[in-house]
Amino acid sequence: MYIDKIPEEMKQRKQWIVWKLERRKGSAKPTKVPYTIDGERASSTDPNHWSGFEEALKIYEERKNVLSGIGYVFADGDPFTGIDIDDCIRDGKVEEEVIEIVKTLNSYTERSQSKKGLHVIVKGRIPGPRNRTGKFEMYDQDRFFAVTGDHVAKTPETIEHRQSELTWLYDRLFANDKPAESNLPESDVTLEDQEIIEVAKKAKHGAKFERLYAGHWSAYNSQSEAEQALCNMLAFYTRNTEQIDRLFRASGLMREKWEREDYRNRTIAKALEGVTKQYKGGSNSPKNNNKSFNNRLSQLEQVDESEYEFVFDTVAEWDGKLGEMALYGLAGDVVRLIDPHTEADPAALLINFLTMFGNMVGTGPHFMVSGGEHRMKLFAVLVGATFRGKKGTSLDPVLKIMNAVDVEFNSRKKSGLSSGEGVIYAVRDEVIEHQPVYEGKGKDKRHTGEYEQVITDPGVDDKRLLIIESEFGSVLNVLRRDGNTLSAIIRNAWDGSGDIRTLTKNPLKATDTHISILGHITPEELRKLLTGNEIHNGFVNRFLWLYVQQSKSLPSGGEFHKVDVGPIVERIKAALEFAVNGMPTDDKGNRIPMERDEAAAELWEKIYEPIQKDATGIIGAATSRVIPYLMRIACIYALLDLSHIVRVQHLRAALALWQYCYKSVVFIFGEQNVQDDPIIHKILEGLKKSQDGLSSTDIYRSIFRNNVRSKDIQDAIKKMADNGLVTIEKVGSGRGKTSQRVRLNTSEKIPV
């Protein structure tokens, strides 16, 4: 055993046992049996049976004549996954396929106790329910590995974050053994082999197709990944497995490994399963109720293959599901730890955690966009039914964890966005006044002519503030008041350095603030109170809107109070320490902005244009800050990974969360929901009876008989226009005056 080579991260965790080889009855070969340091049989699911590394090592050293070694238990609360590859070393050489996998995983690798197998340990979670196939096993909990420290040269000596690589390996190992047929309807277009090649070369991804077809795969982690990418493209043009096989064999990627039936079938099966559309000889974007977003989706598909389609697939259709990729890394582990014990929506748990962690890291971590600085500040509103939304329920378990991470966190949490001045006061600057100096007392007291600086208000040193507004409707009501400053101050708090102040003679100000907001509201209240002003002045688009609902029924409540949060708390503390004190600095001590690595930059270039082509109306207005928000979220995922570099997996996680937010906005503010507003519904009914439209006065007097406030009617008309339901025209009276006439848009949106 090579003690010095065992990664320190594993040694620091109290998850060690000792083990010995025992031949069980009826077994042909001995089995590794775990024991506690007290000599009792140990369980891989009971933390009470585990010990620290030094304790386990000491017992092993003392009882080498009985024990065979020490082992590490993978548990739900730690970040590690172990991949065990048996019988892959023959005559001192590792099998070619396994070498490829080890290189792709690129993390700590050791020889097994038998010297015939390998252990690879990575940071990441297994993306599915399966654990073993053939010589491969992978575990992230409820299993122990006999750790040897027999490190394999030219592999990292540290355990690296490899979630995307782990997902790739899982898909590769557990794909169906037989080629699967796509469930897509039969295409009318049938192409010959050469026609497919010519059409693919002329497509937007033509350059990439040509490189792959010519056999150039250096842009991928392995040749197997490149082969999968080529098959993905071919599956777009044909569902015929024989044709895909034939085309592949004619490509420059063809090699001896393709002759292995299991490998060939798995690769083709995965390609067919991933096809979401079939080539039809022209534009082939899916149809849904949001035409503007459809255009965005089709543009993205033109520049990318199915590898990235998860970001936007059927995004306008509400399915209530948070994409699995959003539950990446430590944030996903927090959600999975809490989820069995709460009825709250996983999306609510996730955004609560990301927002709180983003607030904890303070003003240091940032990235730059066009010279502007963006910090890890998130403003998010959970939108759900009063009881069924479980909005408040989602807060408590996350707060429990975060209060354990930072004992002062609770003191920086406030509620009640009643005024802009109140927000500033919570993070106000020190106030220093120049006051006259007097001498003497009573009648003899006189001004010396000098002044001194006096601190009249010590201000607030810690500019981190988390505002939790459980009644976000009250905030929207405040915004409706004439002369309110809250909207402007919230917008300024989201921007850049977060300098905020009142425009009064003696201004109240707060500089370099770091404010985050979590709000709760029902969809009905949101649609009723949100005015056109907030939609278009930048207030709405500074928030992430998430529709949430009850995830399950727990009549007796959960048992989160019994969960040991210690391990997850330690991981969050480590990430927080890195974000606050471990980020790189320049030679002047200034924090270096966070950046994307090469692979993430490539993905960013592919999605940059398509994703920011906004939808129309309120949906477009609410999602127009997609670019900075994607990077803020991706940076938080990176910091949780103890990385100042944003990698592909961080950007993918942010994209998956943004997809959920976009679907939420479409669902909340979509046309049908807008029509559910009783005022809008009555106006639409009236407009259907008038081909020439109605004036505001007609609507006020004829439809509502003067029983509804004019302002509420104007707000409803504005919402209808924002959603494309009506057109507002200015009509001249002939005497220099104009009036407003509302006409129904006779499109597919409203049956007339």
C-alpha cells in the first residue's frame, strides 16, 4: 500500500473501514468483507461503522496478519464517484479501450489490490440508476473501494471534477446493446448515401461534418466521442441503421473497433435515441405556440448538433420539470439531500441555494461584459399557488444549511421591501459630518471658527444583504405609487458595483453593495399587479421568474431535522473559502475576473446569437437579460466547483436552469393566462363584437359602466398590447387632439 499517494481529500473524510478477504459459502473466489476498527462487520450504509483515515490505517498496521487493507466508503454527502474496472491489465498492459476511458476521465487513478484492475475516482454524481456492466462498476454511495494508493503514472494525483465525462461514460456503458429505432414519424424524404454527404456538407454544421467525415477528431476528448458526434449527424438524415453503418464505414473515422458489434450498436442506438427531428428537405424546426421562440430554436439547431439541443427542446411547453443538468455538482447534491424530506419544488430549492451562496461570496468574484462588472447577485421570484406552490417550505432547509455554513448569515437576511430608502439604510455607508467646534459653557459658549469631522452614523460594514420578500405583491403595489424610488434602487442594486442613493438634499447612500433578492407571489397576483412600466423599464428583466409547485405529498412531514448536514456544510464552506480568499489576483492584489475556458467559449459562441433573440411582448421583456444572467449562474456553479474558470459543465448547468426560467415565463405570462384576467377577458369579448375597435372611453363606459378604475383598464390594455392581442392606434379628432382606439389582432391567437 502506498499511503502517500492516496489523495488528501479522501484522507480528510471520516469514511474509512478495514477489510479482509474471506471465502463465503458457495463462492468460487474470496470476497472483500468490510470491518469496523473494533473488529465488527461493517456496513457501507451506516456512518456509525466508519472511522477516520488515521484510525483505520493504525488498526490495519497493527493487524496486518489478519486484515487485507483499508477501504473508503462512498457516501451520499461526499463529492466522489469511484469507477472500478476489473481485469483490464494483461501482461502489464492496460487494454486500449480502458486507456481511452482513463484519459477521458483524467483524474486520480490507482491499480487495484489484485494488480489486474484500475480504480478511477472523480468528482461528480452518477447520472442514472445503473451501476455495473461487464468489467465496469461505478458507485457514488453505499459501496466501499479497497484503496491501494498504487497510483498510475501520467494520471493526476488529485481528484478532479469530471461530471460531463462521467455522464459520457455512463451513456456509453449503459446504452442499449441493440440499435433502437427512433420514435419520430416517417419522413417523406429518402436520401442516397452520397446525397446525405452533400446535404450535410452544405448545412450550417457542414464544416464540422466534413472534418469528422475526413477522420479529424482532435477537437474531441477521444475518438469515441467524435464517432458518436458523426453518428448523431447521420441520424438526422436517416433512421436506417444499415445506412448509418455504411456511411460511417466510408468515413475517415472507421477503425477496427467499429467491427465490435456491441460498440457499433451502442453508438448507433444512442444517435437514434437522441434524434428530436428528422431532415425534411428544408426548414425543420418544431412547431409550438411561441413563433418567436421557434425562430430562436431553429437558428440554434442550424449552428449546433443534438449535443446542445437539451437547452431549448420544447421550451415553450410547460412540463414542470427541472432539467437534470441544472442539478450539477454541489448545488445538485444540496437539492438531492433535501428533496426526500420536503414537498417543495426542486427548482425552488436550487434557486434558493444558488441565490444564497451567490450572496455569501460577496463582491470579489466577478466577470466582465463590455467593460461592465457583473457579480454573483441573483434576483429571483418563486411564482406558485398560495398553498400548492410550497414557496415558503423551500426556504427552511436551505436556510438551515446556510446558517450552519456562516453563523452570521441570518443577521444579513432582511424582509420587507417597503421603500427604496429602507433598502439603502440596511447597507448604508458611514455618515461623517463637519460640525463646528465650540469652547466655553453656557453663556460663554462660542464657536471657535473651526470644524471637526464627526461620525454621526457608523453605517454598515458588511454590504452583503439577502432580502426575502414572502409577499412580493406588496413590492409591486409600492411600485404603483407615484414618486416611488424602489424600482430605480432595485435596478441599481442589480447592476455593476451596486452603488445606490436617494436623490435628496441630504442623500442616503450605500456604495459597493452586494444585494440579492428572493420573492414569493401567486401567478394571479403577479399578472394583476405588474404594470407596463415595470415590464419595459428594466425592473422585470432583472429577476429570474420560476413557476413552482408541490413536488410530492408528505402527510407526516419530512425528516430533514434528522439529516446529518455536516458533510455538505463542510463542502460549502470549502467553496465559500475559495470564492472569498482563494481566487487569483493580479500583481496589485486585485481580483482577476472569471473567464470561460476554451471549450466553454466555443459553446458560448454557438449559443450567443440564438439565445438572445428575444420573444415579443412581456415574454421578451422578462427574459432580455439572458446573457448576463447565464454567466452569473455559470460563475456560481464554477465557484461551487472551487474553480475561477467557467467550464462547459458549468455553462450547461446554467443553460438548463435558464431553460426552466424561460418555460416558467411563457407559462406564467402566456396568452391563455393573460386572457384569464377578468378585465382583459371582458375587453376581448367587447372587441370581438366591434370590427372597428373601441376607444378607451367606449371600454370604460360601455363595457364596465364606469365601475372599474380607468388606470386598471389602461394597464389591461397595455398588457394586451404587450402580448400581441391588440393594436393601439392614435386617432386624430380634427381639432388637434388625438384619442386612443384599441383594435383586436385577428390572428391565430384569438378566435374571432
